[in-house]
Amino acid sequence: MNAETAEMVKSGFLAAVPFARTLGLSFEELDFGRAVMTLPDTPEHHNHIGGAHAGAMFTLAESASGAIIIGTFGDTMDRALPLPTRSEIHFLKMATGDMTAEAVLGRPRSEIIAELDGGRRPEFPIDVEIRMADGTVTGRMTIVWTLKPNRK
């Protein structure tokens, strides 16, 4: 993805997702099939024990997956609606400080597009790792997305 396209996707994502802006999420990296986003550490994001709230961590991870959808499948939005279908998150350690989520597409784009072109509704995972600034992994999430074909 060239820099101009990446900037368009980033700004479009943040414009379209008010909750991401509310939490102060920002992009570190964005490319086809991969996104890295950060959540700043603020008292408003803390839970009852002083770590990052599970909802804030979930939103960070889900947002990174959504950025992949826009960046990787934006050219299909005229014929298919992207929707998350299910997710599973594992909280591994108490998260403190700024958080980073790295999301990676779990199947090749070409396979997913072939299913869509064949009239099917593809489902595919996006795997996300959530880390603290020192690299400690505090959570892992898998979000399954679908591209629901528009019916004429």
C-alpha cells in the first residue's frame, strides 16, 4: 500500500469510527493485511485495579482488525458489506501503560476475493496481539469477519 492510500484509509477510518477517536486510538502502521494501532494510557481507560479496561483493549484490537478490512477490501465495498461475525479474546496479563495492537489477516486476500467472486459469503479470521510498550503480550484476539454480498 502506498503512503497516500494508507493516509486516506487512516483518516477515513478515524472519521467513520467515532469511538476510536473518543479513545484516542492512533495508527502506527498500515499495509494490506496488517495494521498496528495504539491506545494511550489515560485514567479514563483504567479498570478497578489500575490496568487497561477490558473494553478499551477489545476496542483497540477490533479497531485494528477493522482497519485491515478497509485497507485490504475497500475496493469491494460497492458489492459487499464487511461485518464481524464473532470474536474471542484472551486476557493474559494486566495491561498497563500505552497499548499496541498488531492485527494480521489470517487468509490470503486472493482466496477471500475468489469466494466473493464465486457468489459466496467468505469468512476469514484476523488475529490480533495486544502488547504493552515493553513488548509484553497482554492479550490475543481473533475476530472472524465476513464480506456479505449485496443482493440486487
